Amino acid sequence: MKKIPTEIVEKLKAIVGSNNYIDNPEQMAAYVNDIWNQYHGVTPLILKPINTEMVASIVTLCNECNIGVVPQGGNTGLVGGSIPSESDAEIIISMERMNKVLDIDVINYTMTVEAGCILVAVQEAAFAVNRLFPLSLGAEGSCQIGGNLATNAGGTAVLRYGNAKELVLGLEVVLPNGKIINGLRGLRKDNTGYDIKQLFLGSEGTLGIITKAVLKLFPLPADKVTSLVALSSLEAAPKLLATMREVTGDNITAFEYMDRVCVDMLEKRTELSDPFAVKYDHFALVELTSSRDNAGLQTLLEEIITAMIEAGDVVDAVVASSETQAAQLWKMREMLAEVYRLDGGGLTFDISVPVSSVPEFIKKASQACTQEYSAGVVMAFGHIGDGNVHFIFLKPNNVPVNDFLSATDEVSTLVYDIAASFNGSFSAEHGIGLLKKHDLVRYKSEVEINLMRTVKKALDPNNIMNPNKII
Ligand SMILES: Cc1cc2nc3c(=O)[nH]c(=O)nc-3n(C[C@H](O)[C@H](O)[C@H](O)COP(=O)(O)OP(=O)(O)OC[C@H]3O[C@@H](n4cnc5c(N)ncnc54)[C@H](O)[C@@H]3O)c2cc1C
């Protein structure tokens, strides 16, 4: 794509009006660099439309003039999907000014929102009417619901409520030709041909711009118990999860794993401390919730833990006695996404395998990494109730950064091949963006890749919508 002619830039500015764009490179840093400063782009223009019609007019003009469009939400994505290329030939459409909650139907358990609503604001609006919007992730104070849907975000409550795509009933989307699909229906049943909205969920802005959504709501939890459980082995984690699912009537909302390396890292780099006096090796952060008041969850949890201690799978547990203590336990898990970066960083993997295969995957992948660098240390944590492991191979102190980074492809292939051997995924929840484009070609079948290309070509023949991302 070529540099954008000045007269087109002026026409684009005129569509949104003088207060709704940035054309000064000095004010663009937060939009052209990603959150961890790993991806950097250049653009002549960042547009901040305030309604769907503006988005449609921008996209129509860009399509006519063959100009690349990068949709951007909170810019918290971890694979470079929201950053333009360095060619100065793509504009950014930031959705931040389309941030209104439009409607809440408490009886239908739905809410209609604009795509630029920050996730926390969506949760708070639901809470204000005694309803729950359950999507929850570490970046929730910055990411936008449009970005969550475009990446099919996961997070900590997938076990109970599903991924972002399972929380959507309807979408409004601006297509690459500028036409608007108005599918803002709050229906739980609608078998009227292809479910077109599914195309856009997880498409990372390559097929269209999500402008509004109808989201599913749930009853608020009235009873809740949170516990950090110390396990006798990694293998005990899926066993505990399976038991909890059976015994609690599937009231388990979150089941997060962390290993000893994680807890040591938290102690070294943050104010947080190990709540146990003994140094255990494996931990599960567990949360049970029920919309029924006094559902007896704490008693149930304690009974399960006692039985699992007797069976030798659990060695100890801390049950939060207050909201503050529960928040402290959650903070341990949430800080893990950042804390290893303070310690020199490492190669990060966002893997999923069947829940029952998680222990074997972690063991095999750890062995493969340490065969490559014997001084390397692996840190594993994640949403293992969903089979999703954030697996990090920390840089050994004695290996220079550049040498370590030069082995990225080799180590990644080792880890991804092991995940593939379990029929797993090399990108559980973070998407493809720029980072994993070449892995997509390696791990998806030719039939699937060709189908993806066919869909992209059909919707976006001029390849203007988030060009060069995913495929
Ligand atoms: C500390 C931290 C913790 C995280 N934890 C999790 C986690 O637990 N689970 C998880 O899944 N992710 C997690 N993430 C990753 C990230 O927060 C999610 O991918 C999130 O959904 C991205 O939303 P966003 O608004 O920031 O999107 P952006 O980063 O702005 O964009 C992401 C992609 O979506 C596209 N896009 C954005 N808005 C739209 C739109 N309206 N229409 C069409 N396309 C659009 C962009 O072009 C880009 O390809 C975490 C990130 C951080 C920094």
C-alpha cells in the first residue's frame, strides 16, 4: 500500500470533525505502540468516530481509495493486531469515543453497548441493575468490549460462562465496503441461515469493525467462596477440578493454576507474599459462586478439600475469610501476566490442551525447553480449568538476551509441536495478529487456511481491513 495522499487525509478528517482525530505524531505514542512496547507502527491519522455512520463513511472512502484501516480498541492485545504497519499507509480507527451503554433489558438478561465501552464499565453497568456480565481479564480496566469480541477474549470465568463469543447475542458491524450489518437482536434462538455474527467474533478486525453488541447477562452471585489450594502434584489439579465440578453442582466459576516459580517471582518482585508457611510446588486458585444466597459453598468447599487431603491430592488450603482476602489471592494470579517481565522476561506461550492433558503437556514442554538451555527455568500458570496454560520459559541469567531471542523459533516449534501432539492450540486466547501468522500456516490444515483466505477475499476483496494480520 502507498502513502496516503494529503487530500484523502483531509477528507477523512472532515468525516469525523475537528475534535475527533489526531494527526500530530507527537500525540500518537499510545496508539502506534502496543502495551508492552513490542510492536511499533506509523500512521498519518488516528480517527475517533462517535457513531456507526461515521465509521461507515470512513471505511467507504478507504475502500474506494485502497487505504488500510486498523481498528483499535484498548490496545491491550498481545499479538500486535491493533498496531499499523511501519509504511505510514494505514489509518487507525480508535473506537474510544463510541463508549455508551445503550440499553439494559433486565428481564431479557441482555445489554446493548457501543464497541468502545471499557470492559470494566460494562461490568459496572450490569452490576448497577443487579446483573452480572461475567467476562473478566487482567486488562479489564483498559480493554474495550469491541476488542474483547474481536479477539474472542477468554479470561478467568470461561469455565462457567464461556469465551467472549459465547456472551454475544447480536452485533452491529461495518463491513470493509462500508455497508452496515444491523444484527442487534437479543435472541437466544434464531436459526435463520448462517450465523453471520460468528465470522466477526475472533476475526481480530480483519473482516469488519464491530460497532455495537447485544451481550448476555446473568444473575449476580449472592454466595461466593475463594480459596488458594496447595496441591501435592500437578496431576492433582485436573482431579481437584473434576471433583469440584461434580460435587458443587457445577458452581465452580474459576480454576486457575500457578506453580512454585510463580509464587517465588511474586515474592521477589511484588509486595505479595506466599500465604503458606511451607513452600509448596503447585497451587489452584478456586472460586465457587451461586446466585442463591447462603448456598453453603464454603462448607462444600471445605468438605471437598478435607476429602482431597485424605486422598493425598491436596496438602493445604487458605479459604478467604473476607472480600479483601479474596482480592489479595486474585491479585497473586493477576500480577503474573506482568511480573516475569520485571525479572528479565522470557519466551511466552498461550497454549490450550484438553484439561486432562495439562500436567503431561507442562512436563513434556518443560523438559524440551530445559534440554535446549539447561539453566532455563519454566514458569507455568493460567486458566487451566479451560486447559489454557500460560507457559513461560524464563531467560537464564547466563545467556545473553540476543542469543536467547535468536532461539525463539526453535523453542516455539518444540513447545507448539508438543501442544499439537495433544490436539492442542498454539494460541488459546490471545489470537494471531502479527505474532503468530507463520504458526497459523504450520498448525492449521491447508483446507482451513484456504477457507479463511476465501472468506477474507469475499468480504474484503481490496484487503483494506487490518491488512497483513492473521493471514
Ligand atoms: C495484563 C493483561 C492481561 C490479559 N489477560 C487476558 C486474558 O486473561 N484473556 C484474554 O483473552 N486476553 C488477555 N489479554 C489480552 C487482551 O487484553 C485481550 O486480547 C483483549 O480482548 C483486547 O481488547 P482491546 O480492546 O485492548 O483490543 P485491541 O488490543 O485494541 O485490539 C485487539 C484486536 O482486535 C481488533 N479490534 C479492536 N476493536 C475492534 C472493533 N471494535 N472491531 C473490530 N476489530 C477490533 C484490533 O484490530 C486487533 O486486531 C491480557 C492483556 C494484558 C495486557
